[in-house]
Amino acid sequence: MEDEVMNFNTNCSNCNAPAETHMKVLNIPHFKDIIVMATNCDVCSHRTNEVKSGSGISDKGCRITLRLTDPSDLSRDILKSETCTFSIPELHFDLQTGTLGGRFTTLEGLLTNIREQLQGTNPFMSGDGSDAEYKSRMGQFLKELEAVSNGEKLNVHVILDDPAGNSYLQNAYAPDADPEMTIVDYSRNFEQNEELGLNDMKTEDYETAIPKS
């Protein structure tokens, strides 16, 4: 199935018109298979791109931290799953689970997506009713975010925290360790398992729970 593009009929999520979705399985070296789905609507021109893991939820969660030391770091491939948070502590920025959905792009591409999302969907950034102080602070933040995405602002950290363990950031030194990146696998807590729907899937006592005839 790898390298094969599958097509199937669906409906546009924006206008509900019939559309075609293209699906392809990709292998990320030193990681795992992912499923990429893209839908283009010929009626309203709406486009969606969705990325999902090809192997389900991992046994443990994963936290990846990278310190940006060179503009070339922005060309690293990144997979941010829909269950992953993304943060830049130096900018006091946190992107919560589900925001932007699953994305497979470069670090520069993800930062650009975030900036465009904040500019395009924030009602407080335009109009006569805009809060002046908020608009000023948001404008300053967007400038700093753009400086990071352009490689002008370095020595900041980007953190991917995915309880499902399905996110990835390219190691530029692979197969050797990356001196600027740390990867920590961790056991999920009850709340994280609850959000992933795993607490209802326990099967330890499954056989004893089945009534005997």
C-alpha cells in the first residue's frame, strides 16, 4: 500500500458538495508509517489536509524538546498529531490539543500555519471594536513568532508533547543523537488515558466478566 495513492468519494467539510479525497501511506525514517489524506473541493475551493498515525496509539506518551540554534533547524520535518500540544516557552505560547489537527510539514511550515491561523481567525485583531491593548500585545507576539519562523530569533525551545506518542521531529544527526534535542517517553496518567478513550478499553478481567452459560 506504501507509495500507492488511494482515491475515494466524500463530501466537502465546508459546503458539503461531493469531493474526492486522496490518501497515501508514507514512511518516516526512524519513526513509523503515517496516513496522509487531502481533499480539494471543486465547488468552493476549500482544501483540507489530515495526517494520522498508521499504527494507532503508542504504549507511552512522548515529549520532544528542541533548542533552535541555526536557521537550518526550521527545515526539519515535523509531524504534529491531533493529540499533540506545541509550545514555545520563551514566547509564553501553548498550542492546545486538536488545534490545526494533524500536520506533517517542516518546522517553518508549522510556525507559519500557526501565525496565519492566529491572524486569520482572531476577531480581536480587526474591526472598530478591537481592544487596543490586546491588539498591541498580539501584534508584538506575531512579530516574535515570525522572527522565530524566519530564523531571525534563535536560542528558543519548541516542545511537542503527545500523550499518544504519535508525533515526530526530525533528528538532523540520525542515527546519532541530536545534541540540541531531547526525547522523553513517559507513562500516561489517568486523565490522559481518559482523553484518549483508553480507560474504557481495559481487558484484564474480560474473561472473568463474561457470564458463563
